[in-house]
Amino acid sequence: MQVYMLNKPAGYLTAVRDRSRPTIMELLPPELGHLHPIGRLDLDTEGLLLLTDDGRLDPLLLRPEAHVEKLYFFRAFGRLEQEDFARMAAGVELEGTGIRSRPARAWLEGYSTIGDCEALLPPKKHNHLMKNPQRPVTLGWVAISEGRKHQVKLMVKAAGGHVFTLKRTRFGSLALDPALAPGAFRPLSPEELALLPGGGAPDWEAPPPSRG
């Protein structure tokens, strides 16, 4: 079994092929073309993505019943308070789906402003957003054990924010290698492979010390 860690950059589809947009497979050499992604990250979402040649691994990591948490760091327009994070943790209605998210973990890291985040703003909205550079931005974390489409973005929206950067930093107990540049990849070590199949509570319970 082969398993690789990819630090997915924004702007790439989590797909094997697409007719019009670049995919994550274009970041890999031809000899790794037999790998497939485990789950997906949105086009504009960055961070930890696993690829493997063994389809048996997918359900072990992706089924909600396996309780394998995925941890995301986000920046969102608006000021979310502690009670908003408590709402996300308890479960919120996901707009347009008629579904309520399962209980999760969510916590506040701090606040910033649009001006301080200028380099990260969506290019098409940059000029409009910079008309109010003091508008608040919330920095936070969400850990979920399910994987519905746009789930973290919809959870934050239900709490009153609008996500404009999103990065997955952990998959269960496996953390994204901080030395891995966006677009770079490497095989998992034997020690990292041993972290994958279990599920259950990960071996980190406190908020991580930095967002990477």
C-alpha cells in the first residue's frame, strides 16, 4: 500500500482529471498517476490531502462512523464570538441542504482585519473589500468527523461568518508536515502510516499552538 501526503494549494481540483481546470494530479509525476485522493478539498481550500493506491483505506478514514476528525483553520469575514463557536460545535443547519451538522469541535483563535489580510483576499473582490479595511476578520478552528460538501464553510456561515481562506492541517492524528511547501508531496513514514486506520479520538485535545 502506498500513501502520500500532499500540501494542496488553492486553485486545484481534487480530481483525477478535468477538461478545463487544473487537478491535483498535475502536481504529481507520471509514475504516481495510479494514486487517487482520499476524500476531497474544495478548489480554493488548501492543506493536507492524502493519496493512495489502496481503495480499502478510503472508508476507514471517511465514514462518519469511523470518527476520524479532520481539522481546519479558517479566516472569515465578520466577528464570531465564543457562543457562535459553541453553536457550530453543537451542530448547525447547513444552508441549502436541509441537514444539520453532527456535533464537532470548534474554537476561536483570535481576530484580525481585512486590511491585515489584504494579501489573502479573493482577487475579484479585493478592491471592494479594501474600501473598509477595518472590517473584522475572525480566525478559528473547526474539527469535523463527517465530510459534507462545503461543510466547514456552511457551518461558519450559519454562525454568521463568511470563510475566505480554509486550510486542512490534520487528518485524525496525522498532521500536515510544516516543511512541505504548497504543491509539494512525500510518502508517509511508517510511523505516520500507523496513525491512519484506527479512528477514535485523536491524540491532540488542546487547540494547536499555531496555524502553520
